[in-house]
Amino acid sequence: MRRRDFLQVAVAGGVGATLGVPAFLRRTWAQGGPIKIGMPAALSGAYAQYGIQAKRAAELFSKDIKGKGILGRPVEFIYEDTAGDPATAVRKAQKLVEKDGVKFLTGVALSSEALAVSAKCPEWKVIFMSTINGAGALTAKAWHRYFFRVNTSGPMGARAISLYLAESPMKRFFALGSDYAWGRDSVGSFTTQITAAKKDIVGTDYPPVGTKDFASYIAKIRQSRADGVYLALPGQDATIYLKQAHQFGLNREVKPIMEILELENMKAVGDAMVGAIGSSRYPFTVDTPRNREFVKRFHDLHGVYPDMFDGETYEGLEWLAQVITKAGTDDVDKVIEAWEDSSYDGLEGPFFMRKCDHQAVQLGFAVEAVKDPKYPHPIPKILATYPGEKVTPKCRTEEFS
Amino acid sequence: MANLVEQLLNALALAGLLFLVSAGLSLVFGILRVVNFAHGVFYMLGAYLGFTTVALSGWFWPALVVVPPIVGVLGALVESSTLRFIYRRPPIYQLLLTFGLALILEESIRVLYGPTAKGVEPPVQLQGAADLGGLLYPRYRLFLVVLSLVVGAAVWLFLRRTRAGLIIRAVAQNSEMADCLGADVARVRTLVFGAACALAGLGGVAAAPMTTAYLGMGISVIVDAFVVVVIGGLGSIGGSMAGSLIVGAAQTWGAYYLPETAMVIMYAVMGAILIFRPWGLFGEEE
């Protein structure tokens, strides 16, 4: 064997040995060090805004618990950029688990990424905490006990806005959802809800993720003579749709109804967005003492107002810290037990983690984009608030009773 | 009838936008023999610089004039400082270089502008929808159609009717022979690369009011632009125009008439064309 060959084999063997040590062993060695939370988040690419929201929340959380930590141990966030791609997300998550030894994964941006990463978590024996992902399947078909969803899901958002629309004079709706798990789930839920309320769905379309020209869909929506168009489009796609619909003069004829009414859209679309309604996972305008405090701290640190996933991710982290403290350890199985059927006092109201599918029961909101001279962009005004029992689906399903 | 007209206009507007991007991509390939992965990012840069210019001046029109030359100069600098040295190497080097450039530029833009998309208002004269005999159609999209036609005609005339255009075509056909005949090939390459980037920048400024300036817009457009160039034939301006029309029509009509196929229809069309003309509609057999 020549020297070079030997070196290659030696290096390969070394790498294999490091990766080959069972994860639980490396974990025990790490006991007593910092509590590590892995964030395989979309930090670049078209959906970077979501990953960056998760990161902003983590930064504020780190600042808030500085000196205290969790169980007296410091908290370390490890960020990895997935660029919004499911395959990359799995690779980065695997790196976080196997190399960095994290026991908690969060901050995953897209539902497509979440479905891919969550599927691996039982094998890795790590907790996946969703604070962003909407796909109903995550707490239904694809659910397992390592998965926790702190945020409002897509079907829950669809439920909240459907309850609101049931009372409104609008009768005919067009549904437009991005062609992936979250878009299709949300449109499915919305269709069921709205039909149950004796109203009509007059058309449905699923534009591909990343559509940059909605002209064809706008033409169809106009021809359908709908009163409102239900939109389950992720960040950038929604911004482009709203801009273009405004230029076509469509927003006056057909009211935009967003599955998630986000600040990101309101900032980019501006005044053309005023009048759009929708559900919100977390409207920063909620008037509770806890939230007022949070918004102020957030604005002081980042210079912007918290968007939906800033709020939801912060709540997730705070809740996770609470259950780790309650469990007295960061052992994954003990944390799962401590979290099940536990309550948490969130920014906008009470949260309850039900044991049967780890979906957090929480308030649902119907909101409208309005102008307010105090803010540099339109803001969500709360139209209606629904109690958790009304907007949370039956266990491990996407259906409501 | 109004519906057919609307569908036609939709296809033309998208085609116009695609043409502004793919023309430069095609030119660079024709003359430099480089598949420029960074082309989409120059388009994105155009959109963001357009946003800045509009924010500073309060007007849209200056952006259309100021931004393309800036992007063009940047492109020329990139060519003369990096690409120039690796023309003789295998194509994988150029691919890696332009791909790396795309990543660097895109991340720089994200660091500078942040993750939130930047909305750009169309000029006052082009806001809202025009009434075309009962059909409401955005004025700005009509403008896009006209703009791309004017630019297309200008580029074509320049290449066909001017002495500089003649030299460029000579370099495209046989760069060594052109070099022997006294053409400054290195300079031609730098200028063409710069001009192509300027076109992409113009496309970006023009796209911003329609799509906003956002991260990922470069990647999203470059895929379409590659399809356009492959359909039209690498290196041909006429081909870019034809390819843009075909892709624009496939995407808008596909989304309208066959929504379930919106994702694949563009590639299906490309495949069909390549079966009969592997070198593209206007390309030359090599």
C-alpha cells in the first residue's frame, strides 16, 4: 500500500468512526454542556423571510434568558441554511443531530421540508418542534410522538377564516393554493368548511410554488365572478399575486382572503393590500400585557415589528424551556412526557398541548389589513377571535366537528 | 373574444419579460461560448437597483435609464477580472465560476436589502388598468410588450446593420479568424458580456413593478430563460424572441387551459421541439 492510499483509507475510517458512534452515546458525553437547539432554516432563497423570522425569534429568546439559561445550563442555537429545499433540510438536520448532537429541531420553514425532516426524527430520537409549518398531515397521517406543533396549522387557519366568512354576506369563493402540501391541505379544509356553511366554491387552482406571473389565474378568478378569493400562497407568491391582482383592478371586485395574512406581504405590497382579510397565526396587534411587552422588546432588538412566525417561534422556544424545566432534564423521552397535556401562557392567550396528536390548542384569529399612521406599513386589525376548541381539528385528522 | 385577447396579451407580456433576460444569455453563449449561470442574478440586481433608484428619485423612469448601464459596467468588470482567464479551460470551470458568482451576488443582495421583497410602483402614467373595449388590462403590461419589442428591434438592427455588430458576428462565427483579421476579441467579449448584463438589468427594472424585487427571482427566471434559449437556438436573437413567445404562451395558456400541467408544459414543448430540431429553432447545426 502506498502512503497516499493509506492516508485515504485512514481518513475515511476516521470519519466513519466519528459518525458511527451511536448518537445516544455521544449525547451522554455532552451531558451538562449547553442545551443545543438546531435550526435547519431557510435563510437564503425565495423563502428566506421565514427562516429569518425563526432566527430573529431565537435571537430575542437568547437575549431574554441570558444569564439564566434553562436548568442553569446555557442555550446554544445552531443555524443551518436549507434554502427552502427538502433534501437539503434533511441533510442539514442530520448534520445537526449527528455532528452537533442537538436533541431539538425547530425553525424549519416550509411544510415540504418539515414533512421530510419530521419523518426522520423517530429514528434520530430528537424532538421536532414546528412553529411555522401548516400542513395538516404533520399532526394527522404523518404524525409521530417526536413531533410537536406549537403553531396554528393550515386547516386551523382555514377554519378560523371560514367561521368568519360564514357570518359574512359573501357567497361565492374561488380557492387558489400553492401546489404543495400546505397549499393543497388548506384549500381542502377551506372547501369543506365553506360548503358546510352553505356557500359555493366556484373554482379551484393550484399554481406551482414560485409562480411569477398570475395573469392566467387572475383571468379565471374574474370570470368566475366570485365575491372572494381564498389564497393559500406562501410569502413571496402571495406578494406577487396581490400586486398583480391590484394592477388588473381585481382586488376591488374579488376580495383577497389570505390563509395567512403576513406583515411580509403588507410591507412589500403596501397600500394595495388594505382591505384584504384572512387568518393570522399570531397578529402582533393582539392587546395583552405579555404581547405588548414582547412587541416592544422585539422592536428594540430588531427595529421591525414581529411577523407571525417571529411570535410563534418565540412562544415555541419559551414553552420548550418551560417543559425542559418541568422535566428537570433535556432527556428527549422525559421532555415529551412533560410536554403532553401541559399548558402555557402564550403571548396572545392560553396554549394547551394535547397528548393525542401534539397539536397546540390555541386561539384563532380573523384579521384585516388596515392602514394606521403609527406604523410604516399596513397592520393586521383583529376582526374576530375564536376559542381553541372551535378552531382545532379532531385528533389526528384535518376535520372539525 | 375579450378572453382570447386577454390570453394573447398575457402571453405577450410574459414573453416580453423573458426576452429581455434570454437575449443576453443567448448573446453571451453565442460569442463567449459560456453558459452564464449568473445571468439571472444580474436580472435580480437590476430589480433591486431599480427599487433603490425609484426610492431615491421618487420616479420610475430614471431607473430604466440609469440601472442598465450600472449593471452592464459591473458585468464587464466581472468578465475582465474573472471569466477572461478561463476561456481555454474545459466548460466546467466557467460553469463553476458563474454559479459561484450567482451565489455570492444573491447573498450580497440579501445582506444589503434584507429578506423582505421590495415593491416598486409603476410610473404614474402606467398605473391601473386600461379599458380595451370592455377588457380591463394593466397599462404596465402593455408597456412591457412595447418595451421588449423596441429592445428586440434595436439589438437586431445593431447586430445586422452596424460595423460593431458585424465584428461581433464575426467573433461569434470564428473568433480565431476574427482575431487574425484585426478584431480585438478580448474587448469584444468584455463588451458583449457587459451589454448582456445590461439587458438583464433592464429586464430586472422592467419586471420589478410586476413581480416586486425579491430573493430567488434570479433563479426562477434563469430556468425559464435557459428553456427559451434552448428552444430558440443558442446564440440567436431571433431565436430568443421566438423562444420567449413559445415559453410565454406555454406558461400562460397552460395555466389557463390545462392548469394541472402548468409545471411541465414548458418542458414538454421544449422536448417536442428538440426531437425535430436538436439545435433549436434558429440555431445552426454544429
